[in-house]
Amino acid sequence: MSSREIILNRVKSNKPEPTQRPEELPNPIRYENLLETFKTMLGNIEGKAFEVSSWEEITGILHSEYPDMVNKASDIPQLADWVDFSLREEDPHQLDSVNLAVIQGELGVAENAAIWVTEERLSHRVLPFITQYLAIVIPADTIVHNMHEAMSQIRTGGFGWGAFISGPSKTADIEQSLVIGAHGARALCVFLLKD
């Protein structure tokens, strides 16, 4: 018998008994105030959150936060008068000059300020990653406590791509230096739209 076979036989003979997977996974993380927790978590990762009650309020904040911005793009019909860059480009490479994109998310997670985004509401799935600055609008009542809840609520059919986006792009693996905007948007603001 080879040494390989001896080792594999020893591993097989010492294998623990399998355990049953629990029927329902626990949701250990709960928060008293979902909106405040989401805003705090987003601030901790260099993002900004605004509670708003109308599209006009969103437009006003965009004008004040980004007063001299050009090449502003959005797929959201309520922001059609605000945009100055057409997303009707066939080639996604043409979007490399977008400075500010406003997109719509489906839900947010208080635990880590992640926002679920799908290609259903985007003309180009590269848009949130190629733009210099990113803003996401989500309904305030879609914030959930944790990723367990988020995963149980997201739909997985009907589209080909979806992602959780949390904060501006960043990396800290080079010489222990934090770089914001390393692989995508340099800043993220989230509009929590209340009905």
C-alpha cells in the first residue's frame, strides 16, 4: 500500500459524523432603528446618506453636492431633466466619460450598508463601476437588518446580473494605505426615498 493510500484510509476512518443542517438559519443581527444604522454604517465606509421624500429633493441635493459636475447620467425617468449624458450608447466603453451616475437599487442592508442592484434597472451593468461618482436611490422601507434577510428577499430570476454595492470603491492592500476610488466610484451617496 502506498503512503498516499495509507493517509487517505486514515482520513476516512477518522471522519466525523455528518451533522444535520438546521431547517431555518438564525438571523442574529437585529437593529432598533434600521435607517439610522444604515446611515451610520454607510458613513463608516466613506459614503453619504440622505433621507428624502421627493424626486425634487433628490435633484436639489445633487445640484448642491455636485454643483459643477458635467456628464451626469441616469436611467431613472424622474431625473430625465437633470441628466446631460445619454445612456443610449451601444458600446459600454463609451461610458468612460460619465462623471456622475444615479441608479436605482432594490433594497439596502443595515448590517453593512450594502445595496442590491440588478441590471433590470440599468441600461449598462458597467455603469455603477465605470462612473467617477455614484448615487443610488432606494425606497427607505426596503432596508433590512442583515444579509440573511436580504438574501431571502432578493429575486434571482428574470435578470442575468445582480450585485451588492457598499460604499465607494476602496483598497488597503498596498503598503497599508487606504485608497478610495481604486477600482470604481470615488464617492457614493444614497438617497433613502420615503413615501
